[in-house]
Amino acid sequence: MVPLALTILFLLGNHGFAIDVNLSSPVTEPEPATTKPAPQQLTTTATPGDINVTELITNLLIGYDKRLRPNFGGRPVNVSVTVFIEFIGDIDEINMEFTTIMYFRQYWKDERLRYNNTGYSKRLAFNPEMLKFIWVPDTHFPGIKDGLKHDVTDANEVIRLWPDGSVLYSMRLKITSQCPMDLRNFPMDKQKCHLNIEAFSYDDEEMTLNWHKKNPVAVSDKIRIPSYTLTEFKYYSSVEDFTTGRYSLLTIEFDLTRRLGFHMIQIYLPCYLIVVLAWVSFWVDREQTAARIAMGITTVLTMATLIGSARTSLPKVSYVKSLEWFLMMCFLFVFSAILEYAFVSYLVFKQRVEERERVAIRKKHDEENASEAAEGTVDNDKPPQSPGSRPSSGQEAVWIPGKHQVETVTRPGGCRSSRKAQEEDHFVKILDTVEFFSRLLFPLVFIFLNIAYWLYYGGILE
């Protein structure tokens, strides 16, 4: 028996102890050298001075109360935070929110978890099961609408413990937070979205939140936001006062500038083309009523459709946005083109009415002259005209039998023809003037208003 005992002690001294770092499994005794270790068991070759890590962790948790914060009853525990932004997107103007995916890390020191006096100097890393046994900060994100912890393929969380009691708790989160927006300059606006981190149950007399000294906030350079450009991000800390106390608050501010390309292609360029198409009607003959009316109605309906589609993608706010000012301006110019042709049509109608009246008057006058000429027909002994009496221009001498004398009467088609030509020329001049100024003023005024629009809303004047 004595030689057998000596042999076992020799094997234990040369092959070491089996170490199990799983908290849910008990510490196992070393087996004889002839026995094959279990597949799930981590075995290491160590010297007799090596530490049983499972026993070390068990001893740390003996008497540990996770309900009490570190330094309970003393100075507040300081929690430093680092954030790595992996994704920014899903910026929604209607719901005024944005989504981020981040690695959220918290550092603090818990003297109850120190093991630097045990002889073990390596860092320990644990899965989320360790959260059941130790205290962690109850930080939260004020103003968020939704959030989740990633768990593909397993929970994306880790706990790291250093010999001096320093603790790291890291997790991967997806946060959908509110982002109040001022859309007066939409779509040439700049927005500031904030992500807030705050202590929930511990005020600043028990726990303080601070940004970590080394690289507290980082943003991935692979982030591509479809409709925005991330121009800058800032981070700062503050304190918020509530009825329950003062609480530490950490804030990340994202400065976002909207890209104009989408709205330029989908709204601005089509509106410009529709307005120019409305101006084409000014060069169509004013007698072509069907063509000019069709062009005017088509452009107005198209503008109404564009305005409706643009408003569906925007929130219902009480103020007017810059895009709506532009759409209203284009709609007024298109509608004014129809009003211009309505005025021209009215002048053409007046011209035709007066022309019909003149024709009727001339016809009646011709009939009266014909009857007078028939009554004034006499025998061949018609007296000659008096010497020296010569009818003036547009007049003729007629022998009146009843009066037995020659009288001068107006010759049909003389002065009336010249007066008719003058009246017709008057209406033609008015119509030509209206068409000329419409062709000139509509583009000039539209260009001037567009220059003022882009200078004001485009930020050129800033």
C-alpha cells in the first residue's frame, strides 16, 4: 500500500490538477493517469503552485451581495463609459427618430472582487451568466423608443475582471431613439440628433457617470447614411435635476446634413420642366384653343400630383417648409399661364364680337344705300355736277329728285373701312403686347425668385 500511495503522489505532482472555470460545475478531483479526461473539461499542465480558478471565483463570491453597490455607504462609485458606433441609419422624418448599433462598455472598480493577493495575475473573462452574481450599473438611455441586445449566435455580452477589482461590462445594442427635427429648411436642412446615457436608480451621491479617458466615443468610418452626411459628432457630460435627486447624464450629439440629390432628381428638376412646359403655350398660336388649354391643364394636374407625393413623405407640422414654398411657387406660375391664356381668349372674343357688330352695321348701311340709290334713279336728263364741285375723298355727288338738287353722300367702304382697320389694329396690338410680356416676364420673374430661394435656403447667405 505504501508504494501505491507514493506512486499517486508522484503522478499528482507531475501532471497537475484539473481546473474547471464553469461556475455551474463543482470542483473535480484529479483522476488516475490511466483515466481519460471528460471532453468538456479544461485541463492544463501546471506546477504544484498553480491556482484552482474555480475555487478562486467561488471564494470571491462568498458573502458577496449583488444588491449593494461598490463602496456602499462611502464615496460614490465612478462608472466610466466608452461607445463605439457601428451603424447610424433609419432616420425617419415622419416619426422623428433614428437608429444606432453600438458597442456599449462600462468600467468600474469593485473592491470586493479583488484577487491580486491570491497569486493569480491574469485577467478573467466571463459570459453573461456572471451577471447573476455581481453588481452592475443600471444605466439606461432616456428618450429611446426601442432597443435590444444582440444575441446572434449567442448573447453579445462579456464581463472582464482584473486582479485589482476593475470590471468591464461590454454589450452590443441596437437603439432607436427620438430625434426632434426642425424641418423649415427641408430638404436643405441640418439636424442634430442626441443619444443620452443616464443612471436610473443611483443619483450622483451614489454613482457618477463619466466618459472614459481613452477614446470615449468612436464612430466607424464605414458608416454610409443614404440621405445624410455625418459631418461631426460631439460628446459631453452634464447633470439633470429631478425631484428624486441629481443624476449623471452623458450625451452624444450627431450633426447630420441632408443630401439634396434625391429631392433634386425627384422633385426640383421635374418641377422646372413642368414650369417650362407651361411657358411653351405662350408660343402656340392663340387661335389654337384646344392645344393651349390641354397644355395648361396637364401641367397643373402634374404639379398637383407632385405636391401630393412630396407631402406624403413629410410629417404634418404647423409651419411651411422650404420645399413647400418651392412647390407653391411653381404651381402659381403654371396656374398663371392658364390665367394668361384666359385673358388672351377674352380679348380675342371681344375682338370677334365687335367685328360681327361692324359687319352687321355695314351690311345694314349697304342695304340702306342700295335702296336710296334705287329711289334716286332718274331719266337720262340727269343734271351734271356744278362746275367746281368735286366730291371729297370717300364721298360722291348724288342727284336727289325730290329736292331737285345734287347732294354729297358718303361713299360705302370709305371712312368706315379705315375706322374698322384702326379698331382691328387696336385689339391686335393689345394681344401682341400681352403675349410679348408673358413670354418675357414669366421667365425673368421665375429666375429671380429661384435665385432668392436658393440664396436664402441653400445657406449661401450664411
